[in-house]
Amino acid sequence: MKTPPGMSVIVRTTTRVVSGFILIFGCYVLASGHSGPGGGFAFGVIVALALLLVLLAFGREAAKKFIHRRIVALAAGSSVLALLVIGLLGYLGTPEAPGGSFFLQFLPQGKPFQTLSGGTALLADLAVGVMLAALIFGVLTSLSLFHGRQRPDTSEPVEEVAPNHVDVPKEE
């Protein structure tokens, strides 16, 4: 019987359960970031680590099926574009302050310490978080793909990569 790639059954099952909760916690940190500790940077790191947990638990091939590199590139590019658009929309100003400036608050601000009280801060944090999550995940995935490979112009031996699982001999 062929063993599936990645970690053991216990680690894969735990990852299936825990990764959703990690993503929900990241959304909470994003939503409450403008009124307390957190925000886009913390959201991006938490989401990237949840995706890396899936990569480590299920192996590279399973992670490629789950998260395609074009999706990562699209997420990073569109979040940079969204951040630029949010910043430029400040130039349009508001009825109270026509002829605004870069990143001017053009959305109404709610009551302090409520989820939707930050105006454009929540949108900017979301764009920063998605960009950071895509970049961290993309860089670490790329590093894992090239682990153990030899550069063609060197004569150094290729590093042996340890398997992710140990084969236990079957009792007969």
C-alpha cells in the first residue's frame, strides 16, 4: 500500500480541523486591528502560517492542488492595486474636505472600538494582509521546491532529503 505524501494521518487530520480556526482567528485580528493590537500585518502572517501548515502536513503536491501559484500571484498583485486605489480615492476628498490627500478617510467612521469604525483603515489592512500572506507563502513555497537541488555549475554532491515518514516493516 502506497503511503500518501506529507505527514502522518494524525497531523493531516489535526491540520484539517485547526487550519479553519486559524483562518477565523486571522479574520478576527483583521477586523479588530484598527481599534487594538492587530491589523493587516498580523492578519497576513497568520493566514500565511495557516497555508504553510497545509503545505507541511499534506506535502507539496497536495498543496499545489489546493493553492495554485497563479492564485498567489493574483492575490499579491490585486491587493497592491487595491491599496493604491484606496490611497488614490483619498484625492477625491469628501463633501466636508474637497480636494483631499493620499489615504484621506473617504468612508464614514463609526463609533470608536466597533468593528466598522475605522473607515478606510479596514480596507487598507485587508489589502496589506492579503499581499503579505501571498508573498510569505509564495517565498516559502518556492524555497521548499528548491530544497535539496544542486546548482548546475557546482560539483558539490546533492544533499539527501530525509523522507517525511518512516516505513515500518509489516509483521508477517
